[in-house]
Amino acid sequence: MSGRPMPCSTAEISSLFLFEKLSAEQLDRLCSAGRVELFDPGPVFAEGDPATCFYVMIEGTVVMSRRVGSDDIEVSRTSQPGVYAGAVMAYLGDGKPQRYINSLRVSEPTRFFVLPAESFANFIHEWFPMAVHLLEGLTLGAQTFQQAIGQRERLLALGSLSAGLTHELNNPAAAAVRATASLRDRAAHMRNKLSAIASDPYHRDALKALVDLQERTAERVSKAPPLSPLEASDREDELADWLDDHGIQNGWQIAPTFVQGGLDVDWLEQIAAAVDEEILQSAFECLNYTVETELLMSEIEDSTTRISHLVDAAKQYSQLDRAPYQVTDVHEFLDSTLLMLSGKIGPQIEVVKEYDRSVPRVPAYPAELNQVWTNLIDNAVFAIKSAGGEGTLTVRTAIEHDRLLVEFRDTGPGVPAEIRGRIFDPFFTTKPVGEGTGLGLDISWRIVVNKHHGDLKVESVPGDTRFQVLLPLTATEPDTEPDSVADTAQEPS
């Protein structure tokens, strides 16, 4: 976009604060290299276009905006003469093509002094060589500093996740080890019992009936319905009385195992009818080992399945075997993140999932969105625990205005109104020293807004804080976040 050319007056441009210290010769060279243009209300340059010019407003009103999804969000409006925008980083000369990171328009007829980016870079290098070196150092230093702090934030999150995952893996692994040791002991007892039975002159049909009962009992154990503590206690008393009435020794020890395996009095009656009375004691002892063995194998299966699910969740979370950009179901990654953080969330916080399973899959960078989910869940958990430790974390998905909404709602104390506008600023944190870097929400904002062209916002009152992530439903050109905080300097100053 270009305006109507107008005469360049050195007296006029010397009144702008950027140029007020320049010599008459330097002002002449500026007017020769640049131009004055008058723009009617409308766009001056657009976000994403090559940054070819440096603009300094002489008079008028400028409006700066950033693209969020399909919307242009106004970020700055001013009528202050001398504000500048455009190719302000051209002097770096790093060989990387510069692009406008925002859009500029004017709301009334506005005059600019316009300098080509190449000329601007040449003047800066010629007139202010030491300043260029200082600015380069500051820019690169800011990049390195933010990358280091961002890496520390990711390492802190990884450490927290690793600790949680280790805790979650330890419980089923320990259970599997205990169950395996018990299973070996029960198998040895069963072998001894079978050896004793085989050494006695039992009829072949009786032994066959006993083996058949073992098979049927094992099948029944696998289908045992859950009982309440009161129901289990009543059935234990009932089975213990039956066993005592039928002369079975140590019936009070066998009864709890039978109840856990889903056996009842009717089943015991079937056993008594199927075997001779002389081997009834041995039959019940064998069946006790059978039930214990089946229960232990179920415990091992449950524990190893839990470990497998945790490993799958870690793999899903890290996205080690996935393409970085893909069309994905956000629910899979929300679930994996919640599972990875379950140790940190703890039993006192209730997690409620209000998923709209009908929402479509969306194009995204899942590994980076997992970082967003981690940051938002971690903040919600911290807020709840700071208010007493008990509360509810609700994760909701829905369609809102042609975008996918992922909302994290907590019952913590809320975000005070006086700091709500600062929570996405780099290095701002309300956590105690050593517990937060102040980059979690800043990184999340960059991932959602800059990389996914989405939006991240917060609504908060005491007892109801909602962080809302809005993602486009259709693919946009993959984008990257600004290389450093210095990139934002292209806004009017």
C-alpha cells in the first residue's frame, strides 16, 4: 500500500523526536533517501508482508492490530507525532527476511515520513555504529536469555511430570511385585495339595470332578461382581457359618477369599454335591488356592495394564513418534496430560471432564499444546491448593463461534482484577520465589496465539476462574512465534 507523495521538509522532520539531534546534512540525506506520503483512512501495511519500509508518523492517527485467528485485534492507537513502525529491525542485517509482525492502518488522513528498509539500515550503521553493536548485543542477549528461561520452564515442567510419573508407576509396579511373590507361594501350596490328593486312593471320577470344579470356579472369579463393604461382610459371615456347619477346618480364613472371588452359598452347595464327603476338606482347600491364584493374576494384570497405560500416556504426551503438525483429537492429549499430572493433582482435587465428543479434529502442534495444557492445569492446581487444598478442576471442550474451545475451570481464589492484565506478561508470577518463572502463561500465549492463530483469555471471580483456549477448526499456514521479545518493537513507540 502506498500513499500520495508530498514534499519532504527537513524543518518538519527535524521536529520528530527520532531526528531532532541530526545535523542539517543528515536531514538532507534523509529527505533524499526517503519520502513523505499522505495516506487516506485505511491500511498502510499488513501483518506477514515483507517489511520493506520504516514509517514515522508526522501527523494523523495510527491504529496497530494483531491477527488472532480470523480476527484483527487492536493493540495500540495513537496520534502522537513521531511514533514509528514497520521495519525497525532492518539494521540487524542478519540475512533473515524481515516481515511486518502486525498490521497498521490510519483512521484519518495521516502523513508519514517513509524510509526504505535498506536505507534505514545503512543510515543506522553509518551514523550510529556503536549503537548498532549495543542493540545487536541487547537483541541477541534478550533472545538467549528468554530461550534459557523458557528452557528452564520446560525443564521444571518435565521434572514435575517425571516425579509424578515415577510415583504413578511405582504403585502398580510394587503391587505387581507383591502379587507375583504371593502367586509363587500359592502355586507351591497348590502343588503340595495336588500331590497329597494324588497319593490318596481317591476315585478317578472324584479327581476329575475336583479339576472340573477348579475350572468352573476360576471362570466364576473372573466374573465376580463388586460388593459393598457391608455386603461383603454379611456374605463372609454366611459362608463361614456354612463351612463350619459342614466340618471344614479354618472356614473363617477361607470365607473372605471365597467372597472376594464371587462365590456364594449356592456355589458351595454345588461343590458339596459334586465331590465325596471324604475329600470335601481337600476340595475346599484346593479351591481356596485356585481363587487366590486367580485373584493374584488379576491383580498382576491390572497393575501391568496400568503401567502400560502410563507409558502410552507418556508417549502420547511427548509425541515422540508423531509428526509435529497434524490433525488431532484434543481429547486424547488432554487425557494424557491429566494422567501425567495425576500425581501432582492428588486425591483432594476432583477432576471433571465435560467433553463434547462431537467436536471435530483440529490441525495443531500437539506436543506444544500439551505444554499449554500442562501450564494451565498446573496453575489451576496451585490456585486450588493455595485456597485450602480441596476443590474441583473442570476441563471442558465445545464449539464456540466456529472455533474449538478448551476451557480449564478451577474453584481457587481467582485472579485479582488489578493484575489480570499482566498475567500473560513475561516473568510475571504470583507464585513464591523458586516455584515459578513467570513464563508459563507467556509461553502458552505464544503457542496458542502466534503458532496456532488462536486466542487465550481468562475470566475470573473468586471460586470460578476460567482459562479459555480457542483454536481454529481449519488449517492455517504453519506459523512460528517471534524469535525474541525484541520482535515486538515494531509497534508504535
